[in-house]
Amino acid sequence: MAHRVGAEIDRHGPWWYRMSLIRLENVSKTYRMGDVEVGALQGVSLDIDEGEIVSVMGPSGSGKSTLMNVVGCLDTPTSGRYELNGHEVSSMSDNLLSEIRGRQIGFVFQTYNLLKRLSARANVELPLVYGNGKGRRHRGLEALELVGLRDRSGHKPTELSGGQQQRVGIARALVKRPSILLADEPTGNLDSASSEEVMELMMALNRERGITVMIVTHEFDIAAATDRIISMLDGRVVGDSHREDWVQAGGLWSIGPGVNPGQPVKTELADM
């Protein structure tokens, strides 16, 4: 099912119109577990432009979820610099980080995180509860309209399919009209048809609304649908390729033992 969520954004202007919305410079994140220090991110440098749709791939423990937490202002780097929309946020207070999350960033989760006793509309409205409440119902229905579920606004999660529940989760992420959408394994609990539907929706939001999208995934077909694929291993970025380069090379970036940072490893699409 193809999704249209609005007029398509024209992003083919001169190159100097583009700007780095997300910039990480030599970012590291270390967690202490007793006497042991664990380096979840190690010297990550990365630029993501406004309006890009990007996937982050890697095995468990590669640092991709930590990267998303840092980008989403849920965590702060141990060292290095993180700029969001031209402002350094790596040393901001928890209150300021919370304000940035509320204004600029929407989150989508693998397990949907919906409250079963609430309707779809009430779940979508939850991020607005701490505001003044003005227009909350309208904005909730507007977000559900964007994901094609306005007619299911009164249904509870148990009355919806997995794909529909995830679309409610996306509507909840959109209700505060963020400029960035961060999705952690958004298709991990879905069948192939529902996964395709969710990806079509996120691609439409990116293409037609100009929302910058970062998707953390283990799935090669999901990553291949994005414009750019970032591969991680042991807390480092080991691959960063645009989809066009994948197509020209006839394969995908892969991660395996002995891969040097930045080294492309070709894996034929037919073998996936």
C-alpha cells in the first residue's frame, strides 16, 4: 500500500542549501560496570543532513542503539562533540535535553510501547499531556490521519494488528511535529507485508514532509530501502555508503570478522 502524506518536498536545490542537522565529532561513550569500563562508542564522527533517511546496521553490541540514544538526546557522550541543528548539545543539562527531545525528536520503538487500556487516539495524545491541552484531540486525529488510521482512532491496541499498532506508534512520534524521527528496529516484530507498509510510510514522511529519519535495524532489506547505510562494529563506524553506491557496486556493505574501518565488503543481493 503506497502512502501519501502531503506534497512532496523539493530538495534538489543548490548544494549550499543543505546543512548538517546532526554532527558528531570523535564521540565516545563509556559505561562503567563495577571495575570494568565498556566502550559503547569509540571515536564516532558522523554528519547527517537535514532531510536524509539513514539506516544504522550492526550486530548486537556494535553500538548502534547507543548511537541512537546519543543522537536522540537520551544520553550524552563521555567525550567528543555533538551538534544538533548547529547547537552543541553534548554538555547541556537534563532539562534542556528534555526540551529538545520534546520539540525536535520523535521516537518509534520495536515493541510499540502502547498502553493497552487506552484507545489509539489516547495513546497518540500522550506526548501532549503535559502541555496546555489545547487542540490535543485535533492533533491526535491529525497524526492518525497521516498514518492512515483515523478510522481506527477509538480502537485499543488489542483490537489492532501488529502493523497497525506500529503505525499508531509512529503517529505518537509525529504528534508534536518533530523534525527528526528515530526508529529502533521498527519492523522487528512485524511480518514482511507489515514491514513493507511501515517502511513505505516512513519513506513517505521523509520524502513529502522533509522529516529526517534514522532507522536502527538488523534487516538488510530495510536498510536497502534507505538513502544511506551506516555500518557499526565494536562501537565504531566501519561503513558509510549511499544507496546509489550499493546499486553501482551490485552489493551491500556487510560486517564480518577482520573488517577494517571504512572497508567495503561486497555481499550480493541474491545471497541475502
